[in-house]
Amino acid sequence: AIFFQLKLTPALSRGITAAMSIQTCTDPMMSQAAMKFLLTRPSVPAPLDPNFCPFVLSKRKYMQRVADSSQLGAVSELHFAVERPGGCVGRDKLPVFAETHEGFDASVFLAGECIRYMIWQRGGLKLMLSGPAKICELLKAAYSEGGKYAFEATTMPKIYGVPWSVDVVKPAELPASKDEPIICGKVASGCRIAFDLGKSDVKTVAVKDGEVLSSEETEWDVTNPDPQYHYDVIVKAMKATAAKLPGPLVAIGGSATGAVSADSEATWCDCFPNVPKDIYQEKVVPIFKNIAKNEFGGVPIKVINDGEVTAVAGSQMIGEGSLFGISLGSSEGSGYVHADGSLTGWINENAYNPFDLNPEGPANVWSPHRGDASMYLGQRAATRLAKKGGVDLPEDMMPDHPNMNCASHVHHAQCLKKIQAAMKDPTTEPQARKIYESIGVYMGYAVAQYCEYLDIKNVLILGRVTTGLGGDIMMEYAKKVLVADFPELAHIKFHTPTEHMKRVGQCVAAAALPELK
């Protein structure tokens, strides 16, 4: 099978150049009235981020304020549904304060963020609202052109190829919640190939009956705007590796950052950031299927989100499911495997989820919002804390320098190396370790947030930020968070990849994705 893992995060695109451009933060400041109901302090503070305000705790505080309200008629319910292709639907509700209540601003703010969370976790082409007229009116405007969430309203059509819509409906008109878990193969039988598309090279791996026979790396330029260039580079690398197999190729498996359809279409992937969007739809969306059909005799191919292949490999490593995998690389890549080994079928672009409600939290260069998870669970979490962590940095790696506030990961990768060096120096380690303690705190509250919709029993962490002692520190502090603020989740087990998984585990898992008939 062929495995390709498109690593560039966060995010995707139907080939739009904007996927790699800087977004200006346009979020309006949270009102003072909303702050009273939403801002809170965690029991386990992030040592280098004292104003960190976890989304999950803000929601808990808000719900308590709702429960404490004794004013007659002050609270009603907002119901919302986010529809995906194939009739799949995410449903939730939120108690909201009346328009005349002092907590109304908080209701509007939190409802908007809860909807955004569901959209980026699951994907969606249509938002349906049912509840008090005023808050529905405001949310409809917010999720329309020119609104606070116009980014979501304009991005989802690029994923699904249909216009985004928002409707206010009667309660009885809201569709029921529906998911269709995805079943993938678990055994890499026969001769297969795995390939991994990175920022600088294409890695290809030959697999026979679950054993890796060879691997190669081929340099490529992801910024090239010509889709034929990408097609040719990938195919050449794959064919060279396929030639190492002792028998005929039987399947192709893979993973990609961004939204990959159930039919293995590259609907929104940022490995091709400069391909014009009119060409992207024609040439890039079907690229995986075209490669299998035109170059490898139409062998079965299965491509999934990169976070999901991490979770699949982790599940195979520990021998059980209910596992949430978090890859702390250039950004956050994540996915979930159910207890039975099936996948959610969601887009899992959790890097865009609301995570920190601190009004002065860091902006996300890939979206117009503040406090997105990408700035807390990946390389940029470490680099934005590097100065506070006592790391000796050149001017162009300082947090406010333009190099550190653009889409390029180059300077962040170099900065991370300086952080890792500081961790090995006894004179700088005591302060530098606070970077990892802070990220561990972030991780603990992220796991608690994801548990709202997922039955998580295991968490696998991996990626360049977790290498060395830093990974152990992060897990230690994540566990502290669960014990302190979420004792009902303290049973969750944290795992790191074995040496086998680091070397070939994800490749073998991806190679196994296509089931042979």
C-alpha cells in the first residue's frame, strides 16, 4: 500500500493561496459583561502563561452561573445543528440568558464559540439554529458574510464544494444527531507502499505483510503552483519504491492534513498552497485516486486525515481503542479511534478550535481568531514561550518579530532546537522546563475539552515538541490538570510511541487502511 502523510498544518485548502497567507485577527474584544461570566483561572496554572483561560473551564463557569440564576424567565435553551454531507449531523444545546439579562453577552459569545468548535471538529455545510429570536438573529449574522465567523462561512464551501447556509428553524425541524463511523483495514497484507508528503520531501516506504522492506526520501518544492509537478514527483517516488517489492502492488494507503473525503479526495489540503483554486478542484482534489488509477492499475486506495492515522497507529500499538492521538508538530494534528477501531468520519481540524478565552491570547496566523488550539498544542506553543523560558534568542526569533508571526515554520523549527538545547544545559534547564510544564497544562485542559464529545480512555502524544525530557514533563502536568479539575477523567492513560511506532508504526498503519476484497 502506499502511505502519504501530508504534514503541513494547520490546514488545508482547495488549493487556495490563502491557506499559507497571514490572517489578521478580527475578533471583537469580549465585552466586560461577558468577562464576568466567562473568565476564570485554572487550578493548575501554566507557569509562563498566567492569564490562560481554558475554554472548558469558561463553559463550566458559565453553566454554574446559569444554574445559580433565580430570575424567573432568565434562561431558555438554544439548540444548534451542523449538517455534513451524507446527512450526518452534529447536535448540541446551550442554556442562554434572556436579552435583558446581564449574562446575555456571555451567552452570545459562548454560543458562537461552541458552534465554531463543532464546525472545526466535525466539518459542516449548513448551520441550523433554534431558540430565542434575538440570539438566533445575532448568531446567523455572525456566521454569514461580514460576520465574526465569516472565515468559517467562507472556508467550509472550499471543503465541501457547496454554498454555506445558516437557517433559523423551529425545534421540530432540527435534524437528529447522526454519525457514520469509518471502518478501515488493520492488516497490511501483501505488497503495499506507504508514502509521506512532508514540507521538504516525499517519503516512500515499501511494506510486505506488515514488514517494512525499504524507505526513500525525495526532495520536492511544495510551493510550486503546477499540480502536474506535484503529481510527477509523487508518482516517481512511489514507483521507485514499488520496484523494491517482491510482488505486485495490491493497495495504496495514506493520510493527509486537512479535510479528506470518505472517498479519498483531497478536498482541502495545504500541501499544494499555490495551486490556483480553479485548477485545484480539477487536478488536486482527485489526485490520490488518479494516481492509483492511472499509474498503479486501479489498486485500492484509502486516504484519511493525518491525525487519524496517528490514532490508528497508537491504537494498534497499545492494543485498544478509545484513543485520542495528538501530534505536536508544526501545529496540532489529532484524531480519535473508537473502542471498536472505527474512526469518527469528522474533519478533525482541531487546531482551529477555540481553546483559550483570554482576551489577550495569541492570534492564529491561519485564522482571524484568538486563542485557537494551534497556538497551544504544537511548535508555536513552545516558540511563543521561549523568551519567557529563558532561552537565548536572536532578534528574528523574538515573539513579536515578523518571522515568528507568518505562515512559514522555518524559524519556529530553528527556535525549537534552541529550546531543546536549553533543556540540556543545567544552567538554563530550570527555566526552560517551564515551557514544557505550560504546554503540559494546555494538554490537560485540551484533553478535558475533547472529552465533552469523545469517550477518551487513552491519549497518545508524539511529534517534535514531545521529544526528550519535554514529553515526560508535559504528560506529568497534563495528569495534574485532570486530577485537580477533572477527577472523573483521572483514569485516562497517557502514552508515547514505542521505537517501532516512531520508525514504521504509522507507515504500516496507513498501508493497512485499504481493505482487500
